Amino acid sequence: AQKITQTQPGMFVQEKEAVTLDCTYDTSDQSYGLFWYKQPSSGEMIFLIYQGSYDEQNATEGRYSLNFQKARKSANLVISASQLGDSAMYFCAMREGLGTGRRALTFGSGTRLQVQP
Amino acid sequence: GAVVSQHPSWVICKSGTSVKIECRSLDFQATTMFWYRQFPKQSLMLMATSNEGSKATYEQGVEKDKFLINHASLTLSTLTVTSAHPEDSSFYICSAAGALAAADTQYFGPGTRLTVL
């Protein structure tokens, strides 16, 4: 069963606008972590933001914020003030259990974001 | 921040040859390393988890005799693709978690692009 679902294969956004990338997840664990990574054409995985299942506040990192709706099992990424350099593939990922850096991540299928001037 | 390197960054080889990919944690001790594979326009799929000093745990469908993983030290894990074939052409990415890593931190290497002719 798909644990991480990203329903938007591709998204376009105008420069300086905000964009939301969707992510839903499925787990029976109470403890889990949610991640967003950016993958530019070079292939490297760039960590953007993390949300733990017990975190009461939505995570924010600069222009990135995570809209965490636990009851809906969604963890959407919001990028504010888009820049041309934001054009990349974005992956949502989950790791079940907390404090378990030694467990692998499960990735969604990704969303390709293109920022237009 | 913690740095993970991979070598080589890209390799082209003939069908039937073996290729070794190295993953190193440069400034921390990685007790656990993960190997992922990413085919073009697809997501990252976990191949195996390796813990220092013990045998790797392979995901279902990954041939352990074809993808040999060695995690002999706390800073180095190697993935050897034996008797490579064109269908093994892919992007291979490692990630590492340290013994004293922050609770939910993993660090990704820059990836190795393998092309088998």
C-alpha cells in the first residue's frame, strides 16, 4: 500500500507567488516524522523541512512551511515568494517511529515544480 | 552540518563488469547507512540498510548477491554492483545516520549515476 502520496506530478507557479505541494501519508504508528526534500537536476537531495507527529506547531524554515493536518494525514509544503531557483523535483517522505534516525525513509512519487518568470 | 560523500559521482561501464560505489561520512560516525536507487523520473526506492559491522538488510526484490554491500567501518559503506547489465543503469544515493545524530536526522550523499552499456 502506498504510504506517501503526492498527487501532483507537476506544478507551475509564477515567480514571487506562493505555491502548495500536496502530500498525504498513511501509517498506523502514532510516532512518525515527515520530511520534504528538494532534488534539483544535479540529483542531490536537499533537506528542506521536518515535522514530528507530536509537534503541535507547523514547522517553518525560511520560505518553507509545512501545513500539518494530522487528522487528515496531510503534510503539505508551502513555498512562499517563489524564486526561479526553486524549480526542481520535490519529494515528501516519512519515517515511522521517532528518535529513529537509523530507519529508512519512504518517499512519495514527487512533484516537479517549475517557477516561471 | 554533517557531510556525506559518494564516489564516483558518475560511472560508465560495460555490461558484465562490476562497479563499486563508496559512501563516506566525512565528519561523523555513521552507524547506519542506507542505499537507495532512483530510476529516471521516479522516486527513491530503498535497496538496503547496512549497520556497521553486520550484514546488510535487503528490501524485497533486491538481489543481495548482485548488490553487495559492505559497511566495514563507521565512516564507509560500499555498494558493489556485480555483473552489471543495462537494466542496472540508475542513480544510486546513500544516506547516513550517526550514533549521536539528532533524533531524526539523516544525511544524503550527492549520488552516483551508473550507466551500463
